[in-house]
Amino acid sequence: MTPQLTLVIPVYNEADNIRGVFDAIRDRIGGLSLRVLVVYDFDGDTTVPVVERIMGEYPFEAVLVKNTFGRGAVNAIKTGFASAVSEAVLVVMADLSDDLSAANRMYEMIRGGCDVVCGSRYMKGGGQVGGPVVKKTISRIAGLSLRFLTGIPTHDVTNSFKMYRRQLLERLQLESDGGFEIGMEITVKAFVSGSRVCEVPTVWRDREGGVSRFRLFRWMPKYLKWYFYALRRRFIR
């Protein structure tokens, strides 16, 4: 059977966290047929043997997928998109930071006509627990200012926790080559092309185990590219 929802989980040595992610998927996403794609870069990734050991314990299909576009988070996400066959695709971090209890509502919004559903930390009902102050501040300013300046209908354009209509992903030519800015690229391109962008409140929690792959100052220019892309398109229109 074709699943209703595909979860794409890019991983890098997440042996300590992946069982907790699988538990959260089982406990917080109900009533949907799921395929979980765990996308890894190299055969020695510590996540791989753990997934091989536990994948039969859960009421959803779990698949290990080797990154085919080149190492790194952005290419892992692209590999997951290319492997998805469901109507909706959700990008989930392996560090237990994402609010999976919002997934059912996000899926209903996709079914209702949304092309992108953003998990929003900065709208009413959303929030953040922990994390670097500088990163949180920059992210909040970027999201709220872009909403004010362009009218993009989300308070949190930089959050990676987003659900996409697969047909939208197939139409877009994705250019991101840094990291998690790919979620901002998709959202901005969807908005300027007339696709429907929606949001739901979510609560983000900083990771408790493992090492974050997010590199704020290395990737900031990548985010700024799409920030100014949205501004240019707004004023051209």
C-alpha cells in the first residue's frame, strides 16, 4: 500500500536518539499509514545498526536509505524527497526536537489544500525550549520580519519542521547546497509561485543527546539568500 505520509529523517551518528524518535512517531502520530525513511551518509553511521535492530518493532514501515546526492543534511533531505511516494512528506530531525503531536493536524491541512504546512514556534501556541539565544533571536527576527515585509503566511519560515505536498516538491528546482535552509527555500518558492502556505503552532525543544549538525554562521548566508529572494519577488510583483 502507498503510505499516506512519509517521514524523512536525516541522520548522522544518532544511535542514542533514533529509538526515541521511533517511539515518538508511534505514540504521537495516529491513524495514518506511515513510511519512515532514515537517510544516512556512510555505512559506518552508528544509527544504521540500531535501525536494523528495531525496525520490526513498530507499526509503521521503516526504511534505511543511503544518501545519493552527496554527504550532508541538505542532500539527505533531497534523497528522502526523491524516495517518497506518499501524498505528503514531513521532514523530522533525529534529535527529538520536533513536535510530532502536530503531524496529524498538518496532514489534515495538506488534505485540505495546503501545499506547505510550517511548524511555527513564533505564532500563538508555539514556543521554544532551550537552544542557543543567538540562534533563537535571529530565527525569530527573520520569520517575523519576512511575514511583515512580504505577507508570507507563516511566522516561522526558518523552521525545518514542515510538511510538504509531494507534487509541489516535484515541481520545484531545489538549489540549496548548505543545510537546513532547504525548508526556507521551498516555502519561499511555494509562496511566490502562488502555492498555498499554511502554519500550525509547534513547540521546539533542544536536543538532549548527540551533537547538533546545525552551523549558524556557516549557513546564515544560505538563509539570507532566500530571505532576499522573497523580498525581491515581493517588490517585483
